[in-house]
Amino acid sequence: MTEEMRTQETPTRSTNSGYQVPILVYHRVHPDDDAPPVIAGERCGHVVLSTFVRQMSYLQYHDFSVITYRELYDWLRVEASLPPKPVLIDFDDNRGAVYDYALPVLAEHGWPATCFVITALADGKLPEPEHDGSLWYTAMDWQQLERLCEAGWTIGAHTRTHPNLRKLAEAGCHADIRAELRQSREDIERELGVTPFCFAYPGGEWNEVVEEAVGQLFATARHWYVDSPFRYVTRRTNPLRLPAQNISEFLSFADFVAFVEQTAAGDAMSG
């Protein structure tokens, strides 16, 4: 057995306030032999299954604790502690590849995740991007999202039609922003019987106008980065400005390890 595969010990909870919590945001997980091409200089929105399995195995065998947005929020409000080496896993856009390939891997580990839902996509009312017929971009419907709930996943809101909210704010379209937020929340409540607690800004784009509107309906909101330096949630982080790292095939395994291991480094430096 390699060091990467060493036996996980049962963690004890810690009240240490020095954690740096990494949020891993994925968009899609595809089979190694049926994935979109990775082209230098272009945006990459996926990892292949072997990459995802390796990353999740690293988290398990190095004693990471997968937490939820509610646990993170309670910690930010100094109302709860977090377990050692906390990390949060989520997925944008309710794509079918997440249901088909990420869900079984996470179920094997017994871990929760969050899916941020574009509700019109779940309704089947958004056109699919052009592709070559490989079913890369199929969407989860409400029945599949209900199964995620049954598996212990959190369902978050990601607007109804996935517009760039920052651009809408800059154009003065404040009513459109409010409608996108309100309708997405109502859709999830109606179809799944849960009130979404967390929100993800489409494309990671936001400004103070958007943030104010989001804060009227949701307790937390998350954006994301594709570059370094890596950013983390700390006790000083605004719950409506949670930073995350987009995880794609452009991120090397060494960089993945460096990113997640800073949760422990941050705690050690504060001790």
C-alpha cells in the first residue's frame, strides 16, 4: 500500500479558527475515452474520470473531511467547529456527466457534495451547446436531482437561465437579476421540496449590486477562479464572497495537492 493509500483515521473536531478551507468546484466528469478535447489557451470545463478518482482517493487517504455549505456557514458565524482538514466539493450546471460518473465515486467514499442547478436546464428548456453528438453536455432533470438529494447532496441555486449577472447589473437590469434569483429558488422549492441555502454566481461573475440581491434570498454565495495564487475561505471571509478553485484537466495533480494541503498548513500556522 502506498503512502497515498494509507488507512484513514477517524478525525476529531477542532475549534481552531485558523483553517483555510478549500472549495473544489467542478463542472463535468467524463470517461477517459469520451471527453471533450483539452486545448491550450481555451477554457476547460471538465476532468476525466481517472483524474477525479485519483483526486478523491488522495482526499480520503490523507484524512480530509468533506463538509457542506451549511457547516461552512455555521463556522463562519462562529456557531460551530469544523473537523480537521475540511474541504468542500461542488459542481456547477447540473450536467448529466456529474450524475453518471461523479455521483458513484462520491457514494463509494460516503461523501456529500453540492450541485448548483440551472433550473431551466433541469426543465429541459435551454438549448444545448453545439457538440459532436457524444452526449458531453446532457443535463440532469428533476428526477435525477431528487436522487442526489436522497444521496445526501445539497442542492444550490445557479439562476434559472445562467445569465452573466454582473453584466446585467452594469446594464441596469436589476429586475432581471431579481427574477433569475427568485425563479430559481421557487423552481427548486416546487420540484424538490427544499429551499436552497447556497448560491453560485454564473461564470463566477458578480459585483456589489448582484451580491446585495443574492443576499436577500441565500445565506452563502460562491464564485471561482482558474488561476493562482489559490484562494481559501477563512473566518474573515464574507459568506456571499466565497472563493473557489475551478478544477479541470489544466490543473496538475501536484497543484491539486498543493491547493488542498493548505487547509492543514493554515491551521498549523495559527497554532
